[in-house]
Amino acid sequence: MVTVKSEKEIEYMRESCRIVKETLDFVGKNIRIGMTTKEVDELVYKYITSCGAYPSELGYEGYPASSCVSVNEVVVHGIPGDRILSDGDIVSVDITAEKNGFHGDACRTFLLGNVSEEKKKLVKITEECFFKAIEGLQAGVPLYNIGNAVQTHAESNGYGVVRALTGHGIGRSMHEDPAVPNYGKRGTGMRLRAGMTICIEPMIAMGTWKVYQDASDGWTVYTADGKPAAHYENTVLIKEDGVEILTL
Ligand code: MF3
Ligand code: CO
Ligand code: CO
């Protein structure tokens, strides 16, 4: 069921999303080579709880941490642990925060030390995919225009668009309808309505779009060819005349 938020609900969304944004800024200032992914998760837990919010990934369908920390060939849902961050890594940190019953959700991919030109380009194009997707976005626009914009930009750069995971609506639940794929045909899908809040989250791979999930932990998603992937996400409010990026 697609939900349309009231003004009051949008105010709550803005607050949760502001906390998410600030947390990611805090992580960006503190993430270091030599840190473990678990230490990154501790930064996230500390910051979100200090804002009087809850890191709603923690316990979500049994997920054991406050963040997803996905390094290089890990696409998404990297469980924080003993992995040590190294020079040249690209590290996506995907977090959600819940306050007053509403969730915000965003992800940034951080560059550590001397990152290769090809990985830098992957991260840059992935961010650009998000901004291409919101160009002209407003109430009345067909949903799959979003995915089409992401797919066109990624594939024209020779990258793979991960299909196994999608963006989504968000609000009182972290994941609401509709699913927001990163591929699709222009002019198709439901028409967006003012007051919808959705997460647009390109997951782009340097090589193949194919991925697999770790059989032992049930979460970690890797690229099938072991090449790096990047992830960028914001929570976006659809308005009559455009969008408001709530996590920026
Ligand atoms: N934040 C992720 C998303 O963008 C969801 C993470 S699922 C969790 O949809 F289980 F890891 F929390
Ligand atoms: Co997310
Ligand atoms: Co999301």
C-alpha cells in the first residue's frame, strides 16, 4: 500500500532524515584507514542514539547491527565486524534512523586514502545516477522513469545496474510500497503523488550486475565477479512542483 504523508508526518520525516544526514556527515569526518567496520558501526550507533533516535536497522528482520558497511566488492548489507578498512577502499555506509515513529534512510560511499581512478569514477557516476533520477521528478511522473534515468546513466558508462535490490517507499515502516527499481522503461509504472516519500538508491557495479548473497550470514551481498560496487541513497519527498531531498 502506497502512503501519502500529511504535513505533520512530513515534519517527522524531515527530523528523522536530518538525523540520518548528520550521522553520515559524522561518519565521513571520522572514518579512517585501519578502523574495523565494527568501529564504523559504533560511530553510527553513538550518533543516532545521541539524537534521541533509534538506528532502525538494528534488529530489522534479525539484522545484527546499526549500519550496513559494505567494502569494495560488497554491494550492500555488509555486516559490521572485524574487517579492517584499507588504503584505497570504497566503503558504503547505509543507515536508517527512526524518531517519532518515522524512518529516514540514506547511504554514502566513502573513499579511503589513495583510491584508483576507476573506483573514483564508479562512485561519482553512482551519485550522478541519483541526481539524474530526480531531474524533472514531481507529482504525476511515472515511477519507472526513475529507474530508467539510473540505468541509462550507469550503462552508458559501461557499468552494471544491480537488480536484486531496489529503492522503496518509506515512512512508518523502513520499507513501504512502491518498490523503486534502478532500471525500467520510461513512461511506465504508477504515477507519483505529492506527499509520497521514497528512497532512491542506485547500486552500481563496475562489472556485472549479477550478485549473490552470503550463505552463512544470510545478509552480505557481493558482486558475482568480485569487482567493486558503489551505493548512494537519499530519502526524497515528492511535491507538486519537484522534490525535496530530505537526507541532504
Ligand atoms: N538501509 C537499507 C535500505 O536502503 C536497508 C537495510 S536492511 C538491514 O533499504 F536489515 F540491513 F537493516
Ligand atoms: Co538504506
Ligand atoms: Co533504502
